[in-house]
Amino acid sequence: MIAITGITGHSGRWLAERLERESYDGKVRLALRPQSDAAFLDKSALKLEKISGDLGDPVFLERFLAGAETVIHIANIKLSNGIVDAAIRNGVRRAILVHTTGRFSRFKSAASQYIDIEDRILGLRDKIAITVLRPTMIYGSSRDRNMYKLVDYLHRHTFFPIFGSGNNLMQPVHASDLGNAYYDVLMNPDTTVNREYDLPGKESMRYVDLVRTVCRQLGKRNVLVHIPMGLSILAARVYNRLSSRPLVDVEQVMRMNEDKAFRYDSAARDFGYSPVSFPDGIRGEIEEYLSNRTAKRGP
């Protein structure tokens, strides 16, 4: 039996679809929050057991992991310690953990917590087999929290601000590529146990080119306004002093100019990871966005 957290999330849904498509015949236990929308699983042919509870509750984790052979934890890296500890107590043999390339940020506040969590867990490999998967920024539909907002802004506004040069590298990954990766790692234990893999998109691209790609596919002629980094940082400092609840801080502005490009050679070698390119991946998200806008306007 496999136990899965985060199945109703963005990439988790793609894992469910892949399990269904492959006619996976093992038992699958799902941890669901009481408010989770799991209706898409109602007609599933998978051997599902759905249990509702809080992943931060040790008592619930005991129930969730009892009898499981493998746990796939997609939900939240901040819950990983509790998941792994409970898995060890219940004799779970293997944990596949979805973490983040954010651990490699040069900014301490962005990376330190991720590093502490992950390093502790990696030190438990003598007690449980562990595979760590680290996606970059995830996109792919209206469910993502990143690109969909960018698409919406570029569609509704002519001018778009870019802090700094916009030459920093990005490599967002489509949620479907992650769902496939989770499945392929599950089915290839001999090559993936006790390994760590970065899971980016197909190729890195400059942020300014990423924005232009979205503009082009939207059919928009947006004007990109470059704001010098020094001025951007100064504006962020003033804004933070004046606002009691600022939406962005100085470090976040600085991180916007940090390269986020990664290799995936080992993932390609060990389980056939082959992500889609950003221009191909974002096309479907833009089509969904435009369709949703048309539906809201009505006939």
C-alpha cells in the first residue's frame, strides 16, 4: 500500500491521473483535509482509501501510515519531519518527499528552514529509504500560484514592471511533469532509493524572455518597464516602512534577480524524466485563462 499526501494539490492531481492511466492495482491511502475537494476521485478505478485529518496531528499520522509500505509526501515540506518520524515508527519502508529547489537560494531566510528540515531527514536514511524530489516554480493551470497571476496581469495591463535587468534565469516546471516524475520514481526503486533529484523545466530562460513568451502567446504588445535594482530596493524599503502589512520585502525584490536554473541529468538517467518546454507548457494555461474569462463574461 502507498500512502499519499497532497493528492488534491496541483501536481498531486497529475499523479492521480497517471496512476489511473497505468491501471495501478495496489492499495492507495489518501490523506485529505476536511475541506479538500476530492470529487475528481469519485469515479476512480483505483483502490482508494480516503481518510480526513490534519497532517500536523501525530495521532492522525499514526492512523494514516499504519500498514503502508511507501509514503509519497507532496503536501508541504514543513510537514516532512512529522511524516518521516511517523513513517519510521510504523515501519514504512520508503518515503518519497517533494521538497523544493528553494533550499539552494543564496538568501538565508529563504533557504535556511528548508535546509534544516531536509538535512535532518537525510540523516535518517539508516532507518528508512528516502528519495527527495525538488521542483522549481510549478505552473500549468489556474491552480498554480505563480504563472497564472502573471498571465492575468499581462492580459489586463499594458505596462509591466521588471525589477533589475530581467536577465536572471528561471526554469519553471509544469505540474504534469511532476505528477509523472512521482509515479516514475515510485516504480523505479532500484535506481531512485536514497537519491536526491532536482526537477526543473526543460530549459532555463531569462525572466524577460519568459515574460515576452507569455505576452506573445496572449497576443499582447506589453511594454516592459525596467526599474534599476537600486531604485527597486530603495522603493521596497520605503514601502516597508510606510506599510503595516507589506506584500513584498527587500529580500523578495532581491531574490527576483537570483538565477533559478538547474540540471536534471540524473533524473533523466534514473527514471526517464523529460519535462516539457515552457512555451509548450504555458500554452495550455493561457488557453484555460482566456476560456475562463470568456465564461465569466457570458454570451
